[in-house]
Amino acid sequence: MSVRTAVVLAAGEGNRLRPLTYNRPKPMLPAANRPILGYVFDALIDAGIERITVVIGYKRDRVQEHFGPTYRDTPLDYVIQDKQLGSGHALLAARSSVDEPFLLVNGDRVFDSGLVADVVAEFEAYPDAPAALGVLEHRDVRRYGAVALHEGRIDEIVEKPESDDFRLINAGVYAFRTGIFDAIEATERRDGELQLPDTLARLIDEGEDVRGVRVDGLSPHATYPWDLLTVTQEILARGRVDEPALEQGVWVDDTSLVHESATLQAPVVVGPDCEVGPGAVVGPDVAIGRNVTVEANATVTRSVLDGDTRVGPGSTILDCVAGQDVTLGPGTLVPGGQTDVRIGTHVHEDRSLGAVVADRVDADGGVTLEPGTLVGPGARLHVGVRARGEIPAGAEVLD
């Protein structure tokens, strides 16, 4: 593969993933016990990439401290986007680090190395093309924007299609020649931002041969909190887990203790230094991170529990995303199921979400979190509280 350099966009805050992103950027959120960004690096390196430039911004220290200057012996160069002013603006931040054809990928979506190879192959087959991008079929093009593809050429990019005539979306994996930087600078800003799809649309309108290739091997986009549950399920289903396998679909780190009377239902991953108590049931579709404790007779299903979290005895936790250093006291109930979830001013109907519990939340015994509840970081829920809706960061809920 002649393309040896990649740029990864990892500067965004992820407002729609609040309250999980109060303390870390979206690409550092966990999927099957690893930051999403780690899977991105793996796919690039497995495809033959030799140098990676990472565009960071919001909470950038969380990225740099976790990954450092290299990943799997591949150099990581960090460049800073001080203000998040669109994907095109983010790519311009990497201009001084790139002097040859390169890949561009979003840092918040898990994909396979084969997808990268397919995009590069299309790019290399058309040396006069300024760009190639992966496209894939999707049932909800209105959520992501649509792409019209004809005989390998992108004819149109539609941000908000009003008809059901489109079936393809942009997969967020691109190959570019360095001329893309001048093209971005020549693009008119929209609402103060430089958006890469606007640059591509202008190139298409000018008659440039922007290539597209149908791809697969892409996880759902982690746009909203419930997407983390879906991404984790996909990773577990593909077996892309670092921990040793006890049996098919059950991965447990050697440093963790699982009581002989506990039940692990595949697929499930248990990270390092965890403890699963007697009579506990964990799984299916569960990832518990480093130093997590699930106490006696607790049930955890279809959930993601990040590091240093504790689930008290007799608790039932379904369809839940918990951040770091969360305490769910004895008898906590998160019943899960389908519900309407309010994110900001928009209500998302019929989503599978029990609750989102952000970092350092402390829930005393007998707390119930109704479906769709979002609990901000540092909140305290006293004994017997029945919470619903959005609980602000640092709140103390007494009844």
C-alpha cells in the first residue's frame, strides 16, 4: 500500500454524548473496555499505515497521556485544533504534518482494516482523482447525510435528504492528495465552520473525479449514549477483545476473580482486577472495565461499566452505561427497555437505554433509575430515590 500516513480526527467534545463527555473526549469513551480510538489505530496499522497524525482539542491531555508518542511502535504526532470549527478546519490543523497522499478517518468509529484497504485501492487506481471515500448502505440516511454513487464516482453529497431515494452514506474514511488543503481553504465557511463535505461537494460541482467505494466492516457511529451499547455488542460479537477467553464468547482477565457460583453469559468481557461475587449474573452483551466489582446476587445485562465502578448486592442493571468511579449501592434498579430519551432539546423516541451514569456518581441503596435517565458527574442519589430524566452534574437528590 503506497499510502503510509493517516490523519485521525479526535478533537471533538461529543455534546450529544453528555454527560459521559464532561471529563473526556468522545474518542476516549470505552467500547468493550478499550477507548474507541485504540480500535481506530489498530485498523490503520493493520492496513499498513506507518505514521499517524492525531488532531486533538477538547480534553486533549486524556488522549496524549493514554497513548503517548507511539502506539504498537507506530509514531503518533499530535496537532491541536484549539477551537472546534468543523471537520475541514480540523484537517487544516494537520497540514504541516502531511506532505504526501494520506488517509483521513474519524476517531470515534470502529472499523476494519479491510475497509481502509478498499478505500486506498480505489484511490490508487485513479491517480488523477483528488479524493476517494468509503460509502455504505444505511437505512437512515437522514441521520448521516446521503451520497449518490454512479460507476465509482460520487455524483452528489446531500447533507439532509428530503426523499427516500438515497441508500448510501459517507463512511468517514477518506484518501486524499495534499491538494485537499488548498481546496478546504477555498471553501466558504458555513455558520462560521469549515466542513469537509462542503469541500467535497464543491470539487464534485467543479467536475473533479471524487471516487467512492462501497465498504462494510464498520460499527455504528457513537453519536448518542445508547450507541456505546450497540458498538460494544458489535465488538463482542466479532471477538475483538484483548482479554483471555475462558470459553466461546467469555473473556476474563487473569487478574480477576469470578466466584464459582457466579454466572457469565456470553458474550461478556471482564477486565483486569475485577471481582464478580457469589450468585451474580453478568451478561450477555456486557463489558466491565478495570477494577470493577459486581457484588453478590447482582444482575448486569446489556451494559458497559467503566473502571473503578461498584455494583452493590442484589442490584439489577440493564441497558446501562456507567462511567468511571461510579457506585451503585445495594438493591439499585435500572430496569432498562425501550424509552424516549431527551438529549438537549430533542427527544429521541423508542431507544434501548436504561440509564447513563457519569463519572463519580454515588447512588445509595434502593435507588431506581427509570429508563432514559441521564445522571451527571459527581451527583449523589440518596437512599430510595427514584430518578428520572436528566440529573445535573454535582446534584444531590434526596427523594
